[in-house]
Amino acid sequence: MNPKTKKANLKRIGWLILHLVIIVNFVVEIFYGFYQIFFVLLPPGGKKGPLMGAAKDISPELMTKRRLFATETWIAISGLAIYIAVVYKDKFRNIVG
């Protein structure tokens, strides 16, 4: 194998690993936010999942915590969508036409 080819392959693998780390970081943040919102920050005596009717009985502090995690989750979702759109825009163009 040519040394230049080997160096190019290592560089390409390095970039691929960096992209994977960034994407995995976004995905983990999204799942963590969903977990906190729907399984951890529950109203007293509430069940897992969306608040639905229990929203009127929740304390303002707990509602604020849930909203902060929801905001953080939406930022991660938006960041992942923008990152994928910018980095992989050429691949999407080939798919669309």
C-alpha cells in the first residue's frame, strides 16, 4: 500500500469517527431528555408518560424542570437535524435527484 494512500485512509477514518462521536452525542442527549421528561420527573402519584390531565396538579418547580429538559431535548433534536443537513447535504442531493 502506498504511504499516501495509507495516510488518506487514516485521515478518512479519523473524520468518520469524529462524525460518529458527534451524532452519538446528539442521540444520547435526545434519549436522556426523553427519559428525564417521561420517566423521572413525574408528578406525585403520577404515572410514566405525558402529563395529560395531571398537568394542572403539578408543582411549578417540577413543571419548570420538565420544560427545561424539553427545551434541551428540542435543541439537541434541532442540532442533530442541522448537523446532518450540513454535513451530508451532497448525499441528500443524490437521493432526491
